[in-house]
Amino acid sequence: MSLINKKILIVDDEVDLCQVLSWDFEDAGFTVLIANSGNEALQVIKDNQVDILLSDIKMPNGDGLELLTEIKQNKLSISQIYLMTGYTDYPIEELKALGMKSLFKKPIDTEKIIEEIAIND
């Protein structure tokens, strides 16, 4: 399992959560990019090669569902897409059709996400 130098984009409107997740993923060997909205994330993806996306669903200025739709419509290449949420009322099949591999519930268990990323690598 070589996750060293994999580039992950963490997207959440909670700045503190992004920072904590960033430290965890950097400790595991990832290169980390951060965005605080779906619109900001889309620009980061267009400007950088992103291997993995971990995005919140509910955010102002472009939510996670809109972000997945834009990624698909623009044919942007991201090998693994994961979403996170504090809510449970999302249509999982619709999210998977847009490219999501898994949905993680908050509070986030970083080790569990890293294990899943390694399995799907």
C-alpha cells in the first residue's frame, strides 16, 4: 500500500475540520489540498491533478452533489471520490452514479477512510 504522494483534496466549509483532516492525511503520506466550498474545490481540481476527493455534502457556495455533477459534466479525472456528511438522507445510488465510492458519516474516522483508499488504490 503506497499512498505516499497521492494528492487528496479535502473539501468542507468547516475550516477547523479541514485543518485536522489535513494533518491526519499528511501524517499518512498524502499531499493535501484544501477547499472550503464546492465552487472553490472545482477550481482546485481544474488547476491541479487530484487523485482523491473527500468532500462534505452540505456546504454553501456549491455543495458536494453539485461538485460531483460538475466533475462528471466536465469529464474531470479523479480516481477516488468520497463524501462525508452529518446527515443520512442522501440517495446513495444517485451519489454512486456520479462517481462516489463511499459515504462517511461525521464525526470522521480518518483511519477508516485511509484504509478504504488503500483498498481501492
